[in-house]
Amino acid sequence: MGKNFYRSTTKQLLTMSLYDHIYKLLPVPLQNLAVSTYGIFWYWLRFGGNYKSVENDYLERDRYTKQQWDFYQQQTLQKLLSICVQEVQFYRANWSQSQKQAALSGKLSNLPLLEKDPIRANPLGFCRQGHKPFPEVAAVTSGSTGTPIKTLWSASEVRDSLAVREVRSGRWAGVSFKLPRATFSGRMVEPDPDSKGPYYRFNQVEKQVYFSAFHLRPDTAHFYVEALHKHNIQWMTGYAVSFYLLAKFILEKRLEVPSLKAIITTSEKLTTEMRYIMQQAYGCRIYEEYSTVENALFASECQHGRLHVSPDVGIVEILRPDGSRCDPGEMGEVVTTCLMRSYQIFIRYRLGDLAAWDSEPCPCGREMPVIKEVVGRMEDVVVGPDGRQMVRFHGIFVNQPHVVEGQIIQEELDLIRVKVVPTSDFNQSDCLEIEKRIQQRLGASVKVIVETVSEIPRTKAGKFKAVISNLNSE
Ligand SMILES: [Zn+2]
């Protein structure tokens, strides 16, 4: 089971340790300058070189038919698999002779699934030998547990990851990277946890406000909204939960938000309730994006609210535990083969996500496959004493007006700890209601401990984890 999986946009997680170290020592105006100077390098890395032609390629493929997509994928896959057999140390060492034969004939389903551990242990073992790009860009997944996974990219692959976002997320939502935007990400924006603000920095080059996900609280929310006004922000993108929490604070405090075109959420699953609250607060439409730091897959929401998988980014499979393919509507494990990156290559990579296909054609006319829903992450599963498995367990906090934030920790099969950041009206009957809801779902034998806390700590990447499982094995 994957432990360490976070979705995010690549740009936010590039390794910047020396940069971070120096950044911490600077006063705020120089931090803004640093962000902008770094922004110039970034701008070149991401939007320079062949960016425009890559963007055009994505546009051209937007209306491909199913047959065209199949052909495109098979061609790209074939090339990639022969590179694996000839030039990638991990696959050369680990695939059997018959698997190598299958790879050379482009038969993906005969190849083994790839776990995260071997990548974690030796990220270079997945790279094409003798083709080290310059510059070689490193991105690191920053999980709360386990060792991060290091991914390695060429500049052209970085541009590719941005171009697909511009074309398939931005355009579909009526926005663009060229418009001023605000982002919540894992980036360390304000190093001091007790800072009195400001809780954002501004990158002049891209007209981008970076919000700190770590300082967002009811009493700081107005600083975030002020930044939107001050920098004429048109749209926002990043961590879904951070935008949701900001939305709640905006509604509670009746803060006035400037007119926004769209919000594109990444990272956490967007629930119906989150979408509703955010629409109320921001007055614009919310679009969901589903991707990974590795860019192993990419899916984005069209105007009809359907989540289309981009077949040129990766071949996505949804599998049953026995490895066979799920039928439409049937929940299974997401396994992906990244077609977009050909330097560090991941074949049949287990993401640790659960999802289902939707076989209904989309009224937008695009023939890219549609994911019905991303049900959850496998590590978000809560298990009952009788073995029943439940995802989206944090749904128990819906319509709990005295709960600002809640987190569920499964300590044992029959012990659930619930951390609650309460409002001043939170009382014993709220505790009983939480206990009741958990027992309704998992059985009356489950013990529930409700703890009130002043805050729920974020992971190192600034993420909020709704569910934590401390059960050791599956
Ligand atoms: Zn559509």
C-alpha cells in the first residue's frame, strides 16, 4: 500500500534546499525579490524553449478520436518500452526474459506492477542511461511518512507538464497562466510559524501570489483576501483543502472577495460539500484537477464537470486485486504508465489511489476517457473490526457546525481517535454525535476517543490529512 503519495503540481515541489536556506534569512521585501528572481529562472525553465510548440501539440490532440488516441498511445508506449529493455537499469535487471519480449511487442498487461519502494531506493535506476539532460531538474514528493520519492526531469518535460495544464486545465476553466493567480502549495512561503504576517509572497514575473498553507486560520484569513485585492488576482489553484478552509473563514467572517474567474483544485479529493462552500465564498466555478507530482497521469474537468484523463500524459489502468481490468463503475486500483516523461520511466506504477471509469460519452465531445470519481487513497481507508473497508470517512464531519476541522486516526481495528478543532459552542452532544456516526459506520464495538485540539498539524508539505491509519499492515 502506498504511504507517501501526494498530488500536486510539479513546479511547487522542486528541490530548493540551498535556496530555502538563504530565503529564510532574508527580510520580507528581499524575500519578494528572491521569489521574483527565482521566478525569472522558473519562467525560462517552464515557458521558455520549446514551450509554445508543446502547447500547440496538446491543443492539436484535444479533439482526437478514440482510434487516434489508441494509435498515439501504442506508438509512444512501444518506443518507451524498448528504451526500458535496452537502457533502463531497473527494468533490465528485474524483468524476466518473457517480460522483456512482451515489452518489445508493446504488451503492457504482461508486465509487472511497479511499487514505490524501488523508486525511493534508487531513483536513478529508472533513468535512461547515457541521456542525462541539462539542466536535470529534480522534484521531490514530500510525504509526512516514509522517504520522499525523487523524480528527475528534463527542462522540456517540465514545459510539457505546464503546457498540458495550460491547455487542459486552464483553458477548460477559462483561465491561463498569463493571468494573475494565487496558489496554495507545499512551498515554504513564510518560514516563521509564529509570524504576524504577511502570509504570502508575490512573484512579479508571473504575477503570482504564493499563499502559506501553514498560517491559514480564522484570524489570519483577511490577510489572504487582502492579497487577492492588492494584486488583482483573477484565479487560484492549488491544495483543495486549503482553498476550502479559506472559503469557510471567508463566509464566517463575511470577508469581501474580488471577482474571480475560476479555482482549479489539486492535491486532495474535492467533495460535493467542499465544492459548494467554495462556490459560495468565491462566487466562481470550481474545477478539479487530478494529477501526481510524478506527472504519472493527468485528469482535468471540462465544462460539463467530467474528469477527462489526458491519454498523452499516461496510460491509466483501473485494476481489480487479481490484476484484471475493472468494468465501468467498478472501483479499483489506479495504475499508470507515464508517457510524457522518457528520461525517468515509470511503467505500471501503483499510485495507491482508488477510482472508477465512467463509460458515458461526454457532451463536450472529447473522446478522452472519463474517470467517474477518484474515490480515495488506499491509505485513507478505515477498516472495521469485521474487515469492512471505508473511504472518505471524514464525511462524518459534514453538517457538524461546531467543528472547524476534524481528523480521524485509526489506532487499532477497534479504536478510533478523533481530533477536533472546536468552535466555542462545541459540547458533549457534539462528541456523542461523532461517536455515534463512527459506530454507525464501523460497528458498536469500536471505541471512539474525541479530543479537542487548538490546531491540526499539517504535514511537511503543508497538507492537511483527513484520515490517518496507524494500522501496520493491510
Ligand atoms: Zn467533457
